[in-house]
Amino acid sequence: MELRSFGRRSGLRVPRVSIGAMRLPRDLGDAVALVRHAIDRGLRYIDVSRGYGEAEWVLSHALRDGYRERVLLSTKWSPWVTQIRPDDAPTADCVRRRIEEQLGRLGTDYLDFYQVWNIEKREHYDQATAPGGMIDGIRQARAEGLVRHLGFTTHDTVPNLLEYLPRADWCEVLLVTYNLLNRTYAPVIAEAHRLVIGTIAMNPVGGGKLTEASPILMEIARAVGAISVPDLALRYLLSNPALDTFLCGMTRDTDVDDCLASLARGPLAAPAVAEIDAFLDRVDPQNAHFCTGCRYCLPCPQGIEIPAIMSCVYDQRFLGLAESASKRYASLKVKAGACAECGQCEERCTQHLAIVKELAFAAATFPAAN
């Protein structure tokens, strides 16, 4: 499989498609066979975590029989995501304990990459990079040959990340969310690429949303020459020259094969990307004068989580994602039917939306969940 630079800081090369180990099959035999199928098809970089159930242990089995030498193995941890012991903290000593534990769980004597998991706010970044913090611990593990490369994953704000990255001379790879439904981190990917940091996208099909049959998105797919909505989503990512690779979350062989089929079809042409971006800009909640999730409408006297319901309405109406919208709506404790039409939310709404009317629409659209 064709490889591309994974950022000059790492000096490595990777395929455009990589292995995400968060959703492996529960059956050990099935999971081992799936991981090996992906590696045999040419995938090389593997992303896992101490917090992904028994995924590290599963990989220890999958990477036997010479498979370990064929991959770049990356795992991650942070105390603000997963506490293994009550005294876990973002310190050098603590991350060193986690690294040694994870080496044992993965059945390997070194890690190609170790990442600080989910820097979500400035406090996390400051803790990780402080003297005696996690980065110092990972650097020490690198000096001892236990870790070869460093990086971090994040859901922090774009302004914060654009401030951190020029200062993060230790960072060799960066993992962020990036897909058709969430282009928020596109400027961050571009800046990381400029700084020769390897870039990785998680959730390329929007956590499964973009595998759903959407007549609206399918119309866009046909217009730009994609064969399906997932194909549209993956080839859109391939069209970003600053993105080095994206994670294929795998539960079956076809997940791998479909990603590789989209890879074989290649990136979308520049006019097609412009057409997709124009559509996405047009239906952006701000441009569509719809709920932006600012939460000024809350609290609701009836306990309705109004932005969550409005998000379901948005996905159903603007993107045609009726199935996932209905499932999300069903998970809400207080449904739209509880609205007493008091109008307090509309008085606070910065978009001046007819919220009462939209709640009635949700109650009528998702009746099985009311």
C-alpha cells in the first residue's frame, strides 16, 4: 500500500487508513482475525488505549506470530479520562507506571507511540507539560527505549490548540476528530501539518452517523461521484492534503475492505470538495439560523434538555439522519412532549427560534420515543 509522510518529526510513513481498536469484536478469535486481516491488507498504524476495555490485551494476541514487527503500535492514557488507581495523577512517575503496565497488557517490550489522552482544556495541557508532568515521564521512557515517539489526542478548543502547537516541540503526532459533520479542527490539522507533526483523524464516519442511509447526503454523494455516504465521507478526508491518516474503527472485515475501496477510488476533485463545503456551510446551524447549542435557553422548568432535542431535529431535517436522531432522542430522560409552552426558552434564545414549535415537531417526528 502506498505510504505517506507521518510528519517529519517522527520520520515515519503510514498508509492513509489506520486501525482504530476501540470497537473490536468481543470474541477473541474474531478480533484477532480482524486485526490480522487489516494488517495483511496493508494497514500499519494501530491506535488503542488503556481505557478501551480489553483491547490492549486482545492486541497482545493479534500481534503474535510476527505481526508486531509489521505495525506501528500506539496507545495512550491520562488520569482525567481513566483512573486505574485512586492516586493516579498527571505526573512523570504515574505515567511511567501506566506505560510499564500497558507494555505488559500489549505483550511488547516497546511502544512506537505513546500519547497523552484527551487534552480537553488548558489545565490538562499545563499539567501534562509542567516540570515532572506526563511529558517528562514519557520522555524518560523514550530515553530507556520503552517508547519511541510522543503525541497527544484532544478535544480542546481551536484557539487553545493553535496556541499550544507552536510550543509543543515534543509533539510528533496529533489525533483529533474530523469528518463531514465536524470540520471544527480543520485549522488545527493544517497548523500541525505546517509544523511537520503527523496528523490523524478519529471518527471519520461521525461515530457511525455517516453509515446511515441519508437521502440528503446521498444526493450530495451522487453529485460529486461518490458511490455512498460512507464513500463520500472517507474520500472527503482523503482530499485534505494536511491529513496524514484516519482511523478505521473496525468490527468486521468489511469495515477494512470498504475503507480500502474508498482509498482506491482516491480523493475527490477540488470542485467536488468545494461543492461539499458549500453545502455544509449552507446547512451549518449558524448559517441555517438554527440552534447552535449555546444553551442560553436553559434551564427549562420542565427539565427538557432543549439543545439536545434541537440537535436531533437538526440531524433529521438538514442532514436526513433520521435513524441516529431518533435513537439519540429516545435516550433522553425528558422528552419534548413534556413542554408546557411557557415560552421562557424563546425569550432567551439568541437565534430567536420558535422552540416551542420545534419541540412539538420533535414529539410528532419521534413518536415512538415519547
